[in-house]
Amino acid sequence: MSTTSLPSVAGSRFTGARALGLLLRSGAVVALVAACIFGAMRYYAFATPENVVNVLRQNSMLGLVALGMTFVILTGGIDLSVGSLLAVAGVVAAMLSTHGSLPAIAGGLGTAMLLGIVNGVLIAKVRIQPFIVTLAMLIAARALALAATAEQSVTVSPDASALSWLGRGELGPVPLPVALLVLAYLIGWTMLRYTRFGRYLYAIGDSEDAARLMGLPVDRIVIATYALSGALAGLGGIVLAARLGAGQPVAGTGWELDAIAAVVVGGTLLTGGQGGAGSTLVGVLLLGVIFNLFNLEGTISPWWQWVLRGVFLLGVVIVQGRLQRRLTHE
Amino acid sequence: MTGAAPPALLRMEGITKTFGSARALDGVDLTLRRGEVHALVGENGAGKSTLVKIMTGAYHRDSGEMWLDGERVDFDTPAQAQAAGVCAVHQEIHLLTHRTVAENVYLGREPRRWGFVDWRRMNHETGALLAGLGLDIDPRAVVGTLNTARQQMVAIARGVSLGAKVLVLDEPTSSLSPREVTILYDLVRRLKAQSTAIVYISHRFDELYAICDRVTVLRDGRLVSSHDLASLDRLDLVCLMLGKSRDALRAGTTAFGEQRHAPAASLTAPQPPLLRTEAIARGSRLRGVSLEVAAGEIVGVAGLLGSGRTETARAIFGAAPSEQGAVYLGGRRLDPQSPDDAIAAGIGFVSEDRKAEGIIPELSIRENLTLAALPMLTRFGIVSRSRQVEIVERFMRRLGIKAASADQRIRELSGGNQQKVLLARWLCTEPRLLILDEPTRGIDIGAKGEIQALVNELAASGLGVLMISSELEELVEGSTRVVVLRDGRSVAVLQGDEISQQAIIHAMASERAPAAQDAAS
Amino acid sequence: MTGAAKPARVAAPPSPPAWRRLVPGPAYAAVAALGVLVALNALFTPNFATASNLWNVLLQVSTVVLVAVGMTLVISTGGIDLSVGSVMAIAGAVAAVLLDRGMAVALPAALIGGTLVGVLNGALVAALRVQPIVVTLATLIAGRGLAQVISHEGELVTIDHPGFALLGRGHLGPIPYQALIALASVAAGVFLLRATPFGRYVLAAGGNPAAARLAGVPVQRTIVSVYAASAFLASVAGLIVASRLGASDAAKIGQNMELDAIAAVVVGGTALSGGRATVLGTVVGALIMQVIATSFNMLLVPYSWSLALKAAIILLAVYLQRPKRV
């Protein structure tokens, strides 16, 4: 008896599940391609290098924040504090910029990461729900940014040229924030797919109990994930401060919502364990392109744009929910 | 095989564990030898799963000692236990359902090349491992798309690949078909030949005697004894588990008594039955169940796991409505599409999963008990507190619900008392038909008897009862008739003297049991 | 508070005294905290214990209480409503735009318009089983935009209507109308939870939806109702704020209200996991947050410090209430 054959009910189900899963994952890509084709056909200004670079640059900081959010959501958690951490990092970097670029960048990143670690410890060790911990951090970190700056924006010192370069420099035709974005997603994608840490994020999001029973250091991974989310939000904040030439304590208000929206639209499920960096990049770009189309159209007021954005998010989530349910019912 | 005792692989001595004020384990010893299959048996609450969790690092013992390969060991986490070679495959299989077989097998120690996960090698080695165990499973398949049996095999394969010296199988066959069970046996024998020690937890005596070498019996957190299984007959084993003498066991074991074997008077009368289903079907699990329940009758439903017992109940109650066939209540067609329809028609349903589908844990006994009857207790949109209190007191007294007060949260009660509250939830709606799915599962002996007596009394007062049970004694002694299901179909109806454990087992298992054929018409 | 695996069958904890039952479980700690806060402030904050200041606290807290009562219902079904702030803005905008046609048109229209958002939330959560956080996030975004669209594409619509102004500035004797409205909403919340089937259904749906469905509880209808109630109360709060401001500022009204309301609910002792609710606890929670904000303001402590303290209190409250496990 070499191989025993089990009743193979799974066979037909598997391909069906695969097709649905593919649709679930690639729906956002299809939408993005369709939006781009529509834009290119309707507006002369859409498919120009300037416009493309513009869209990418405008969305690069949100993209960084959303990447961190992706890691967190893959574990089944949520990070509401990213907008505030972004502000803290920008403010700290601006304040330290008189000492040079390196202390500024390291200080900004380090502070945001440290606050992310605080999130992670409270979630993993003290066992308070992510929603509450990061809600409290949203408030507390904003308070920190306001207190540190006496509620004024802090100018980035002109001496910190490397810091300014982060926000305003270019690599050939590519603005530096865009290069950073691409680099971050490349690393993020590789990490999720090819490193143990990345695989463990999926495992924890799939079933924390199972991951624990299979011997994964769940607490350490969760803490590292929130640290990473904090650091990426911090990076976004530093780039933003560099672009604006000032660290603003009110920067990034409401960005947690935009980041969550981008992650969800991309196809990563809030329940954890399914999705990835590529999906989120597609989600960020899709939302960015739609906004760009609104602007090119010119007749849609910003207020209607908000309405449409909300409606769009709802539509995506409803379709996803249906597909997902079909998938699990099969 | 049972001659000279091989040296101990794992030894546990004087293991004690306390939860709050309850002592779950009290000085339990266990010795596992290389290459043996060791059965761990005991009634609910005996302490089997606590012992296993301590062995595999999920719980930490309060006192006692543990040796593996002659060395003292102390596991703080499942990871440590696994690293030392002690693995568990739990009843509710703990795998990552959205990930592939290979990822699950190698989780925590993925093969890497230059620091990156080497997917090709991982898939390849998993394939080799599975083939080596005689399993035909694609390493790239997502675990959630596999059936339960295959998932179980994957979990075992993971244990094997971890180099497990001790493998714990907790109720491994609870959701397997007979054919899949033989595959599992093959696998267990293979591992045994490789001198792995296997702890086998099961309630099914056939399995224990088919596959196990020795048995350790626990009762109420204490060690009763360890034996070679070959020298212990079944009745002795049951006696050890229940803590009874052989003579005591011969008498009836349930509180139903024997009197119900006579068909109820209503059966012979020409009035229409209270409940009648005509070939109800839904999906692949429920494929044509026809049965009848008369007022004042207890109709038992028997069948193996997966035979469509629970699905039948849920279809009659409208929780998972039937797609084909018909449900008649009191001669009128009902076909409930939701529980509301069924409740309004006078049907109550006590689910088999008390925790997930029965109690509302944070609410008081009073609110839990009156939940289904609220519409009747409400006047002008306000719940009448006095009527509520009156009903709750009446039923707490009548059913002997033991609690500090009606305000106590239901989650603080014992399983038996919770079950009584859930019964009362339906009784106070004054139903015509009550569907009970495993009414005495996981309940201590005392409460079990009380519930059985109560069901009997209710039927005597004219209520129709449809009772699903996997305990054959309960069906045999409690039912006026027994409907036997197999593969989603009703295959036999036994009544009067035809009802016996043997007849039921025959009908459940065999394709053509002569007795069943006659009765099914 | 037993969390043990096997509670004793007969020996159960004695039933708590009546005064403890009024504010069940964890809310007890919140009441104590509020008492200590008020006492400390009365001693050390100049002018804190004056009538005018206390009325001021009441005035400030009333809109948060309104919204938080609805949030308590939503959270006790295991959900969350992030859209309350946007609903406030919508109600304010609708009223401001329609006030020319009289209060009889403007007020019902505003309340109905706001409540409809809640019905939409509830329907999506209940029928399509989309997670509440995503649904209400989407309506938060879309609702804010809608409020702007309604107020003539983002204008600040000033309101000049003496009757409407009473809502936010009028008094009945010494008591501001808005405090009375908030009080009425609290009374209604307590009544609903204690005396009506609906209250039981809310707790049952939050505590164990599968069991509730099998017991005949109309789970879907209950969920739609709580989101509708939350949106209705938020609409009332939106009208009050618009009246107080004398204008509908669609960008500002209700901003971050969801955070304040969730904080009040959580500090008050309602578990985020659902199945338990204490409306009175929520009121205490809202008062704690408001007393901190007011006293810090009076002591000239920077705003940011009061934010930081709020965050710490939320964490502490949840930490103290976390379920104890073996």
C-alpha cells in the first residue's frame, strides 16, 4: 500500500474556489485597469507622464501608511493611530532638523516606531483589543505632537538637505517619494511572501490559537507588526514634512480611515489572514486614480467626490463580502 | 506485544491541576511506552483533556513531575513540547484554513535559502512526507478546501514531520467515515511501527479494542487504573469508567425506565400525527427524511455523526429550511422558513451545542429562560416583570434549577442547570412539539437523570418530543419509536419490542439489515 | 466575577445589593472615579464648584451623552458606529437649508434624513453581514461629503431663526433644553433596555447571535433598529450643535464625535465585545471625560494634556474590565 486514495470530494470544489479566490484578489486590478483605460480615452491630460508622476507622488505617503496597515490587518488587528504617529514623526523630524538630516530622520522614525511598540505590547501582552489600544494612541500621540510644538507647525531647517531631498528630490524622472514607495512595496511584498515573519503574519491572522499551538512566538510577531506599522507611518510623516518644509502637529488627521479604505478596496480582508502588499498598492492607486479622474472632469465638486468615495468603498466591500461568502459556502 | 514491558518513553507522576476552586486533576500518573497505542478514557470531566494539555505544554501543572526519555521535562508552551517531540492533534483541528498543506506542515520551521522561504523545497518535501505516510494529498492545496478527514491527516503529518515521539490524537475519528477510519488506523499502525507512542482518546469502544494496546482510565480528575486492554473486557472497562460494579450496570442506566416500550395509545388511534415530514431534503447532508411524531410520544432519532440528524432538526425548526419535501404540523402544511415560523406554530428546539447556540452567556437566568416567551409577556410594549418573575420561579422550582437567584448569569451555572434553563425557555412558550438535539450531552449523571425523567413526564402530559441522541441506551429506554438515519435518509423505524441497541446499530451501519427493511415500510 | 471553568453548582455569589444593581458591574468603578474627580476639582480647582460652571459642564456633555446612548446600544450588539459625527453634520445641514420653510418641515426632515443613514448602516450590517467598522467608515466618509453638498456645496449656512435657537440656547427654568433632551434620551435608553423586549433582543443579539436566532429573536430587525436609533440620536445632537453655533458648519459639526462617544461608552463599562450594556455607566463615562476637559481648561493646562489623560483613562477602563480568564 503505497498511496491510499481518500474520497476526493475536494477536487471539483478546489477549482471553483480557486476561480472565486482569483476574482476576489484581482477585482481591484480589473477596476484599476478599467479606470486607467477610461481616463486615457476621455482625458488628454490623463496618460501624460506629468499626470502619472503626479498621481503617484500625491499618493506615496498614504501608500506607505497603508502598507503598514496591511501588515496589521493581515494579523487580524487594526491600527487607528497611524495618522497621529505620522504627525509625531513629522514634528520630531522637523524639530531635530537643526542637528542635521540623520538625527532628524532617525529620531522621527524611531519615535513613531517606539509608539508602535507601545501599541503592540498593550495588545499582545496586556491583551487589550487593538481597536481600543490604537484609538487611545490616536488621541495620545496627537496630544504629544500638539504638546511638543505648542500647537504650531515647525519649520524644517534648510541645513537638513538630505531630509528635504527625501520629500522634494528626484531620481531621474522619478520623484523620491515615489521611489521610496516602490522600494517599500517591493520589500514589503518580498517580506510577506518569502520570509518567515511574513508567513507568520498570515498564520496569526488565519487563526491565532492554531498559530500559538503550532509554536509560533505570536506575541513577538504582533509587537513587531505594530512597530512596523508605526515606522511606516513615521516614514510617511517624514516625507510629508520634507515636502511641506514643515512638521505639522495636525498632519495626517483621518489618514487611518483612508489607509483602511485602501487596504480593504485592494482586497485584503479585515478578518485577517488573506491579502497582501500588492493588493494594497492597487487599492491606493485605484482610489488615487479615481480622485484624479474627478479632478480632470472638473465638474464634480470635492464634496461629491467624498460622497462617491464612500459609496465606492461600500460597493467594493459588499461585492467582496458576497464573493467571500460564496467561497466559504462552497 | 504485551509481554515484556519496554522502557517508558514518557512518564507523568502525581500531576495536579486546579482551575479556580475546581480540581481538574488530582495526582494522576501516566506511563507511555515506545511503540504503543495508549487509550485514555473517562467520562466528561474526568480530566482527559486537561492531562493532555499539560503533557503538550498548553497548560502548566500545579504539581507533579514529568520525564521524557528519562529526563525531567517542564513545558511552558506548546512550542517547547513540540521541540521535545510531544505533539497533539486536537479534536477541533488546529490548522490554518486559508494556507496550503505545505505551509501548515512546515509552519514555524520553513526551509529557507539565503534567508528566504524556499517554496519549492517546502512543497517537495511535504509531498514526499505525505507519500511516505501513504497519503495522496496535494501539498499545494489550501487546507480549508480539504475535507475533515484529510485535514486530520495533514495535522498528523505535521506531527510526524516534527519528529514526534509522542503523538496525542484527541477524538480523531469523531468526524470520519468508516472508510476514513481504516486509513487512520493504517497511519497509526505505521507510526507505531516507527516506535512512536500514541495517546488515543476516544469514546468508541470498538476503536479502542481495534487499535489500542493499553488503557488508562480517569474519573473525576483521579487515576482509576491502567491496564493491558487485551485482558480487560468491555463491561469491566465501562464499570471502571463509571465507577460502578458489574451488577449495578446491568440494570437500566437511564432514568427513562422500561415502561415506554409499549406503543403510546395515540399511535393506534386514527388521528393525524402531530408532526409529519415527507422526504425533506437540503443540500448534500439531508437527502430525504420522513418521520412522524404523535402527541404524547417520544420519537428517538438515531444515526452516526453526519447521517443528517441535526440537519433534520434544523429543517423542521426552520433554522436551515428544507429545499424539498414537506413538513406538516397538526395535519397542516407548515414548511417553516425561519425559526419564527416554527415557534409561532408551537415548536421548540434545544440545540446540541449549548454554548454556541443555546445560552446567552451574559444574561441572567431570568432573561435566558423567558427569551422565547417575551412576546407573550409583553403588554403595550413593556415586559411584565411580575409575570416574568412568576414564570421563572415556577420553572426553576419545577425543573429543580439550582442557582443563587434568578438574577445569576447563566454562564455561571453547571451544564446540567444550563440545559434545564434552555428546556424551560421552550416549556414556558407551551409548545406542542419539542425537538431535543442531544439533550443530555456533557451533563453530569445526576442532572442527566433529572432531564430524562422530565422529558418522560412532559410526553406523558401530551407533548410530542423528537429526541436526537447518540447514546443508544437513552434511545432504547426512552423512545416509543426510533427513526434511524443513514447518509441523510431515514432508513428504518423501530417500535415496541423491535427497539434494541443491536437493531439500531444494524440499521445505522448496514446497507441491508433485515429487521430495518421490514420496519421502514 | 467568576470566570472559572466549573463554577460550583449551588454555592453562587450572593446577589449584589440594590444600589449596586442600579449601576451594574464595572460601571461601579467609573462612578467612584467620577466622584474622586469631582471631589478633587472642588477642592483644588478655583471656581469649579460654582453653579455656573457645573451648568456649563452639563451643557457641554449633553450632545456627547445623546450620541453615546445610541452608541451604547450599537456596541452592546457587538457593533460599532463610526458615522455618528457625519450624521450630526447631515442633520444640521438639512435643518439649516430647510428652516425657511418653518420648523415643522425642517426638524422632521433633518431627523428622518439622519436616521436613514442609520437604517442603511443597519441594513448593510444585518443583511449583507459586512463588518460594522467598514460600513460605518464608508458612511462616515460619504456622509460628511453629503452634508457639504446639502449645505449649498460646502458653504457655512447661517441660521437666523429664534425658535430653532432655543434648542441650543434656551432654558427651562435654570436647566438648558439640551440637557433635558439628553436626560430624556438616557431615560429612554434605560427604559428600552430594562422594560421592553427590544432591550433583551439587543443584549441577546450581541451576546450570542446564533442562540438568539434559534430562540426566535428577530436579530436582523434588532440590529437595523439599533443603528437607526444611534443615527436618530446623533441627528438630534447635530440639531443642537447647529442651533448653538447659529450655523450649519458641515465641515466641523460632529467631527471626532465617534471617538468621544466610544470613549464614554467604554469608560462607562459597556464591553466592546457585545452582550452587555449600561446606559447609566455611559453617562458617567461621558461626565468623567467632560470633567477632565473642563477642569484642565480652567487650570490652563494645555489641551494636549487633557487629550493624553483621556487616552490613558480609556486604556485603564478597558484594562480593568477585560475578561478574566484561567
